[in-house]
Amino acid sequence: MSSPSSPTRGRPPRLDRARTLQTALDLLDQSGLDALTMRRLADAMDVQAGALYRYFATKQDLLTAMAERMMDGVADAAEAREADWSERLATLARAMRAALLSRRDGARVFAGTHSTGANILGFADTVVGVMRTAGFPDDDAARALYAMANFTVGHTLEEQAALQPGSGGPADPGHLADAVAAGTYPHLKASLPTLTSTDFTRLFEFGLDLLIEGLRARR
């Protein structure tokens, strides 16, 4: 005999927010953001599409919840209190990038969402706290948060897009090499090995170092 909290034998599990969110993340990994629709999510859960709106009024609400889930535990990366502020900031940026890369199209999901959930607010509070503790004024600490987060999201957005098949990005170096060779671009030609490189971690670290050194100079 089934209890009120357990599914009846032969029927799909009861719809709930956590299972809906996990199914959406699974679909994202399988097919990407463009293929993730409320109807497809409902089909995957064997429910009517309208049932999902009990938890997520719009697809944007769903994406915001997915972004919030991806950031679970990221703020914990800065727990080493003895580290220099720049090391802690870099660690947080790396952890954020890793979280976005952990899901297909993770940066696209995150971009444009404005979650007020505990994971994202906790991450933001940690970053601002690192900067304020280092002696940055409150307004500079807040701007440093935006600068770091926007750089990390933007870099990861381009990284994931470039690695998509047929993107014509660095993952397809011949496309860029042919375009440069067809025109008069001496400086691009000299830099082509770097421009066509898929070492995105090295590129990320270069930009992160520039950001931190700029903050250090401002401090």
C-alpha cells in the first residue's frame, strides 16, 4: 500500500521542484539550452506542461533556478582565510568558471539571470567580503564583484561557444587561419598560434591576472 508521499506503483514519481530542476539540468547536458523547452521538460517527467508552472512561472524562472543550483558550494572556495585577497579572489573566479563548465551551455544559462538565492548571494557576499577585508572601499568592492563575475561569465560563454561543433571558433583553427591568410593581417598572422589555441585555461588565467593587477594598482 502506498503512502501519500510515495508514488503509486506503475505511476511516475510525484512532481516536485527538486526533481523538476534536476531533470532540466539533465536535459541541458543531453541536448543543450536551445533544445530545453518547458514542453520537452514536461514530456521527460511524464506530466502536462501546465503542471510545471506550479514551480516555475516562466522558462526564465527555470533558468534562474538552474543557475542558482550550478553555484552550489562555489563560495566555499575562499575558505582559506590566511590566503592573500588576490589569491582568494582568483580562487573564487576559478571555482565559478568550473561550475559553469560543469554543465553544457552553463554560461548561457547563467548569463542574464539575477538569482536572489542563497548560493549566488552567498558567492557575491564572499567576494565583496574578500575585497572589503583587504581594505577596498565598499563601492570598489562591489564593482570588483561585477568585474570578476562579468569577466568569468563572458570568458566561459565564449569558451563553450567556441567548442561547439561548426562554430568556426578556435576549435576549428583552419577556419580562422584561412580567413587571416586571405587578407592583409600581418599582426594576426604573427599571433595566429595563440589566436587558434584551445588552451582556454591559459587565456582565462591571463585575463584574471590582468584584472587582479588592475585592482592591486587601484588599491
